[in-house]
Amino acid sequence: MPTGSHQPEPLHDSADAHRRWVLDCVDQFEQPLTRFAQRLTGDWESARDVVQYVFLRLCEQQRHTIGNIAAWLYTVCHHRAIDFRRKALRLVQLETDTSADSGHADMAVCSREPDPHLTAEVHDSSQWLARLIDLLPEKQRQVVHLWSVGFAYREIAQVIGHDEPYVRVLMHRALLQMRADPEVAQWLGQNATLET
């Protein structure tokens, strides 16, 4: 074989490159993905499990098969978190049904409290906003969460599998519903008074 010909890259080099790519993605996206998943699942430990699953899935992918890495990661995270949340709701429903059937209907269902050190860091206003967002219908809630982590409407449309006008309608309806909340209306009215 002539010395100037191109030889295929050794297998271990491509494996090393793939490993570096995955680790770079973990460094860049782990924290924002975990916060995003926590908003969807309502639980920090569940969010960490979701994000671990996302990166395990990433390990199975080839870099050239993924166009927009952020959109891909958030899409997988979104679907896994929603699955997680649905399973948790079914479990709570099952526990409630079981305790009611066994004559222990007054027993409290085990709740998932947020991690104490995280709770201490969260301001009252962000908790209030999170409660408002949780009252939104599921699709609107998903759009607001994605928008809050910096996704454009076009990117949100890719993640949730709808077109951009649909995303804009969902966001508009979500904002209208949040503004209609009595506390928000009162807060907006007070701020308008202060500005005049």
C-alpha cells in the first residue's frame, strides 16, 4: 500500500472521540437538563434518574445521526420525564385505591418533598410561579418549561412534535391563563400602580 494513501481511523480512536463527545455533552447539558426534568417530574431524584437515562441513550447514538444536540437531548428528556410522571401518578392512584379498600382511607399518601437544600435556595416568587405553571394543561406546561430554559418556538416545536404556530398558540393560552389567576392580577395591578 502506498505511504500517502488514507487509512481508516483505528476503532479505538473513534471510540475515544465518541467518549469525548458524550462527556462534553454531559458537561454542557447535565445541570440544565436536570433542572428541566425536575420541573416536569416535581422531584430532584427522579430528575437525576431521567437525565441519567438521557445520557445512556446518547451513548448509543452516533454523532452524525443527531442534528441539533440540544433539541435531541431535551426531546428525550421530555419524553422520559413525562413517562416518569405518569408512572408516579399511577402509583399514587394505586396506593390511594389500596388504602381506601383496606379501610385506611385516612392515611396520607406518601408525598415527594423536594430536597431540603434546594428548597432553601428557591425564592417564594419562583415557588409561586411553579405552582401557577403546574395548574396549566400538560402541553401548555411543557411549552412554558422549554421556553423558560431558553428554547425558541421553532425548537420547542421540534421537541414536542408540533408546528411553530401551534406552539405560539399554546404559549399565548398559557400566559392568558396565568394572568387570569387572582394573585397574578392583583400583583400586576399593584405593579402598574407603582409604575404610575
